Amino acid sequence: MHSYDYIIIGQGISGTVLSWQLVQAGQRVLVYDDGRPGTASRTAAGIINPVSGRRFELAWLYDIIYPEAERCYRAMEKELGITCFHERDIWSVWPSAQMQEAFEREVSAQPAGYMFRPAAPRYEGLLHQPHGAGIIKGANVQLNHLLPAWRAWLQHRGLLREERFDISVLEMKEGSVQYKDASARAVIFCEGVESPANPYFTGLRFLPNKGEVLLVEIPGLNATDIIKKSITLVPQNGHTWWAGATFSWDYADALPGAAARASLENSLQQLLRIPYTVKDHIAAVRPSGMDRRPFVGMHPRFPQLGIFNGMGSKGCSLAPWAAGQFCRYLLQGEPLRPEIDIKRYFNALR
């Protein structure tokens, strides 16, 4: 029998950041992940954007969340010997005069300094931007660098099992759990879109949504900015750009669809004045909650079972802060913020 402090199920952005922070706190973890392609974390561009919506409203708790995210990713870069966190300007192209006016109002009103009027134009002749553009200070996390690097770190130390976790085999004991030859204080589910089917957490109000993106080659566009209009472009390697993403709450499957591709290409054509070539079309389902807040905490009837999920499209900004909250709750007894604590659903889980 092998003994651990925590068994973590899933190694997307949630499972990666939570297991990292537990290890940093001196805890022994065992991570289960079957390495399925096409998950939300393996499809996402890892965008961190301080504002959202047509009124450029500052994201929830952003002044607290962003510094936590930057510290976490910088520390992981140092430990893992990789580069994955990139602060970037978001070149926000205004699709209308009304959006330009909304941006100008927020620039004047926001003291934090996340939005700026550009000192000089950019991308003239390359983009359709008749109403102009503004600059938003953002970032992105290269998940295709971070997730494999942390996976390799776990593998090297025998802390990863590349298999599907079978919840029917899980045994709950007094103050602990046992799964096959592993025992631990608790199991924490970071399963992404699988969590709504978890029999212990069916009472949580998940609202999964499907997103689709294109990988496109744009030879004439050389930039390190994120470019955003009705579609967002994130630089990858060479002349390749991540272009997305759609949001759909009504979907039949998780496969790429013709309607979404047509919508994405239409948005690309409204943005770009230069040719592009589609290299790939991919899709995934995001594990979001109905109140757009993460699910964090331990089950009220089975305190050996926890969940850390529901980060939605803001996973790369939310996960490090939420993981810090959860670690302090688990190890020091500090209360979770009520907005993320699954106590808000306890009546449904009892």
C-alpha cells in the first residue's frame, strides 16, 4: 500500500495548479489522468484578460487574482525550466463607435491602469479597424508547455498514474480513502467536464459550454500581441495563430462543427485584410458553473471527497488564486470565500 496526502483526479489547469500548490506546501500527492486529447485545458489559449463584456468591466477580484496567477506561473517556470507565462498587450479592435465610446469611458474611470489609448496605430493595412483600437494589458499561459512539463515532473517522481480513475473502486474509510493500492486523506476531483457525471457531485449546478477554435497560418502578421475583435487571435509558433473561440450551451457532441467553423471564418474575414490558411479546427467543452464561479470544497456528507473545478473560460487567471484558497482551507483551516465554496450548494449535495 502506498500512502499519500491527497489523490488528485485530472491534470488540466485545475489539477495541475492545485497539485503544484499542495506539493509546494509539503504534501505528497498522486495524480490520475488518462491523457485524453481534446480537453478544454489542452485546447485553450490560456488568455488572461482583465476586462470583459461590451462595457469593458473589470473582471471579478482581478486586482487580487492576477498577482497570484503571475507568482504561480513564474514559480512553475523556474522549477520546471520552461517559459509559459507571457504578459501581452491585447490590441482590442472596436467593432463599432459604441464600443469605442465604452472603451474611452472606462479608460477615464479605471484607476488600475489596465486599459490605455495607443500612442501610435498598429497593424495598418493588416486589419479592418475603421473605428480604431485600444490597448488592454493582459497575458496568456502556454498550456501546451505548462501541462506536459508538470506531467513529466510528476512522472519522474512516480506521482502520476496514466489511467482513467474508476470511482466505483474507491473505498471510503474513517478519515481516509483507498483506491486500489493507494491510500490518502482525501480525493479531490479536478475532472473538468466529467464532473457533472460524478455521482457525489450531481447537485452542483454545472453549465458546460462548447467552444471551437481554428489554428490558422497568417504569413503577413508578425506580432506578439493578442488581437481581439469579434474573434481573438493569440500568437503560437511561427506564423500560426490560435483563433477563437465560440460559446455554445446547446450542443449535440464535442466534435468540431461546420456552423462554428463558418462563424469563426466570418469573424476572421471581418478582422483580417490579408490572406490566411486554416491548419486545424478543434473543439472542447468547458466545465463552467451557472453562477460563473468555481466549485471548491469538500463534500458535506463525505469529507474525504473534494472538488476543484468549474473555472470556465477564465481558468488560467482563476485557478492559482482558487488553489491557494483551497490549500489554506485544507491545511490551515482558513475559510473559503463564499462565492467559490460549494457550501452554496450543500442542500443539493446532502
